[in-house]
Amino acid sequence: MGDEQVLTPDEQIELAREAFESATDFTVAVEEEFALLDPGTLELTNRFEELQAAAAGTELEPHLVGELIASEVEVKTGRCDTFVEAAQRMVERRAQLRALAGSLGVGLAATGTHPWSRWQDQRIIDTPHYRRNNELLQYVVWRNNSFGIHVHVAIRGADRAVRVANGFRSFLPELLALSTSSPFVEGVNTGLHSARTQIFTRMFPRCGVPDAYADWVEFERYVRLLYETESITEHTQLWWSVRPHFAFPTVEIRICDAQPDLAEAQSLAALMYALGVRIARALDEGEPLPDPPRRLIEENLWRAIRYGLSDGLIDFERGVVVPARARLEALIEWVMPVAEEIGAVSYLAVPGANSAERQRARHAEGATLEQIYADLALVPPRELVGG
């Protein structure tokens, strides 16, 4: 692979600001990360480069990228004007990826963590970006074998984008609770609903819930400090759970576990998208938004990591714990004024049980981690892998 074009920090920051100022409001893109599996053992397998080579010249090629380890692949919808379009692209990308992987005898899965594969057996892919992160983070990056779903919501205006990111902060626990899919890792039942979030947000620097910034200037001042002190070498080393993105004029929501079920992935993405639009509209119209201190958001984030949808989150206005499902239902009601406009209404729902709850229930009934994961994985027909 050739080295990517390198922009100076000043160029990155200025181009990002200009892109936000000229952005088209509320386009959307979804990114999904998948584990690559040996179909016989369901172990993680380091075969990303083979998938990348096989995708060359196909419709999938520009939408398939590497994501840290060679046993992981990410597929992207690309920019969409409505959520109906994005949801259909999610169907297409999953089908394209499954066909490509199947032709190579590679299985796929989309839970936040692999239940037992060792991080020591995974190889960092050889790109300039990941070589830099490997050199910088060492054990922190080696240990991060995790899989998520990210949504980009385009926001016009640099100051407005910063404030939309601020607005997402208090809703991150609800989004995580809805998405939890990673109760198992390293061969154990962790007791958590999102082991992925605990591993990622508690180990990486500049991760989890960001501070709120008054405007682009204050945000830019912080980013410049990081560059000037050589704390970061590129903007993507801000690994927050929500961030203004420098390469696209979007607010990127990164808190959620990957989703085994396509319909639940679509529903989750629809809620993140609708929230982005609803927050922007609230800011435009002067509607007050919740703004609890970071320490309180982190308290709810821990509740989501530990219990997912199965317990409660704190209502800080009333000082009481309410069921997480009730919080999600209220959030869906709040976004409804914009959901019809963006084509998201039919996708918004709170499931009777999310992936972590279903996995934990099966484990409590006596199913092994291997049995549970086998039911979630997508593997090619046996004749393709010599079975």
C-alpha cells in the first residue's frame, strides 16, 4: 500500500472548518465493523488483506476498509440523503460482504467482542495510520479487539457541529444501553453487557465522554494544543464516543456495540441519526437541552456498560433511577418531530431483548459460549471451505 497524503495540522483544521461551513445538513452514513472468522472453529482469522484484494474492481471496493486488526473489516454505506437510503445500503453492504467473505471461505460476526479469541493472536494491519497508532499506544491498541457501529450525521456550520456533539453527550448512555452485545470476552462471562466499551473507553486516551466546547474556536484550541505538544499525530486520535469529524463535515457517534441482527442495526442507526437532527433543530430554535456534568454522564455510562437495557439509568432532573427502556421510549418520542422528515419513523423501536440480554439468557440456560456465538455468526456453506 502507498502512504496516504499527509496534511499539516493547520491544513487539517482549516479544511475541516471550511467543510463544515459549506456542508449540506443531515446527510447520513453508517459504518459497521465485522469479525473475520475461521468457519470451522469460529476463531478470529487474520485475512483482511485477502478480502481487500478480492474486493478490487467490485462495487464493494470503495466501501470496504481495514480497522486495526487483520481479523476485522469495516463496510460503509457512503453518504445518503435519507435514512431509507442508508438502511437499504446497510442491507446491500452486508450482502456484498457476506458474498465476498463466503467466496474465500471466511465467516463473519458482529458482536462488540469475540467471546474467546486471544488478542495476542491478532495482527495489526500494515498501514501508515495503524503503524503510527501501534507505535504510540502499544498494549492499549493490541488489546483493542472490538467491533462497533458508527453513524455520521452531516451538520452545516463549524460552531453548530461542536454544539451538536455537545448535545449528544447526555444521550450516550441510552444509545449504549440499547446497543449492548458484548457480555463475553477472553472465554468468560464478564457480568457486563458491553465489555467492548469497558475495554475501549477505559484504556484509550481521549476516549469516552468528551468535554463540552463553547464553539469551534475553543475546540480548535484544544486540538492545536495536542498537536503542538505531540500528544497526537492525526485528528483520528481523538477517540471520543462522539466527535466532530475532520475528514467529513459530520458529527460521528461511536458509542455503540456492533449488532448481529440487521434490523436492530438499522433501528439503532436510525435513532442516532434522528437524534443528530433533533439536537440540531433544538439548538436552532433555542430549545434547552440537558447538560449534566461529565461525571454524571459517566455514572449513567457505567450503568449502561454493566446492565445494558436490563436495569435503570439516572434521571438527573428528578434524582431517581428509571428503567433504561423507559428512557429509550422517551427519547424516541422526543425525536419523532424530525423522524418522519428523515425517513426514520418505521425503524425506531426498543426491542423486547437486545443482543446482550439474549446472549446472557442463553448462557444462564446452560449454552456454551461456542454455541451462543455459532448462532450469531454468518459462515459460508461447508462445500466452500472443504467441510
